[in-house]
Amino acid sequence: DSGVTQTPKHLITATGQRVTLRCSPRSGDLSVYWYQQSLDQGLQFLIQYYNGEERAKGNILERFSAQQFPDLHSELNLSSLELGDSALYFCASSVDPRPFNEQFFGPGTRLTVL
Amino acid sequence: DQQVKQNSPSLSVQEGRISILNCDYTNSMFDYFLWYKKYPAEGPTFLISISSIKDKNEDGRFTVFLNKSAKHLSLHIVPSQPGDSAVYFCAASAKGAGGTSYGKLTFGQGTILTVHP
């Protein structure tokens, strides 16, 4: 158990819909990261927050947005869903953004878009 | 544009022998490299890392080697155990503009390691 929790574990929805994925970081971790793992791709970095502020952005689609709240939990919002958005979405957390600080990954949310 | 590549999708090794997993990168701005291990239905777990100022880092049965001139790193597992069977991801981190460190990791596609008893 990494200490990072993600809800829900599984999500099945239809094209065009909107979903929210939730992540609670490890106690004491201020930095949160979101990654997407599609079937034919490795883990792709989406976005990073540090203490409530956006810190770095990867190849995140405009239909996707995220935020980190004052209690440090984070939400990833995916809208106008397409079939290709079906993937595993991982949240990770670390003490701070420096790369030598280990990122602890949650178990992931599996999103299926039908 | 695949900046981190793991060209071997899978590797099969006998228990007790050495496992060597390889990773190549193209971005010369990468200055920190990591290996993660992933079991089915779980998130990746950090295994070992190396800074670009080093060429070797060892932790128990795991050793990571970095060859900057070749833009290549490898993970050696000696001796391999059946419990090591998992997907191994190579990842890299680069400093941003002005030398700011980010935690953004660029991952390879992963290599499935199977260790046979």
C-alpha cells in the first residue's frame, strides 16, 4: 500500500460524458502528479501540482483539467469523452517536486468509454 | 516522439541468473533516471534511481548503470527471483528552464520480466 488512494477503481461511461477522478496523496506529500496509461502506450505524464498550484504540464488534452485543493487532494476532470480516452489513470504524490524524491503511485482508476 | 525507449517488450530469465533490462533515451536534458516496477492491478513502485553525475548505483540485488555518451541505461538484477516477475519501466526527469527541477517523469513502454523457477 503506497498510501495514495484513488477513487473510483473502475469507471464505465459513454462517449460525450464527463467524469471526475479523485486522488488523495500520502500524508505529508505536497506534490501530486497525474499519468495516463493507454493499452498501446507507456505511462504518459499529464499534469503536476505542488501545494495547490499547477507546476508542470504534459500532453494533457484541452478536454481534461485538474486541480489540487487546499486539503491537497486532487481531481482530474475528463469531459467530452472519446473512445480513445479509455485508459488507466494513475495519480502519484511526492514530498516536493524534486525528481530524487520518490513518487508514490496509487492503484489507478480504470476508465472505459463505450 | 518517444524520448525514452525500452526496445525489448519482454525478457525471460531462469531463477538465479542475471536479468538485464535496457533503456535508451534521446533527450540530453535528462539528468535523473529511475526504474519502476509494476505488478498487475497495482501502481508502479520505485525501485532504484541514478543521477547523471554517476555511472552506477547499487541497491542490494539491483544495480543501475548509466552510459551518458551512449544515452543508455540498464538495470541488472542478480540473482533473479520469481518474485521479480513484473513490468519494469525506465523513467527520466529533466530540469526545466532556469534549472528548476520538476518531478515530471517521462516513461518508457516497459519490459515484461518473467523469472522461471
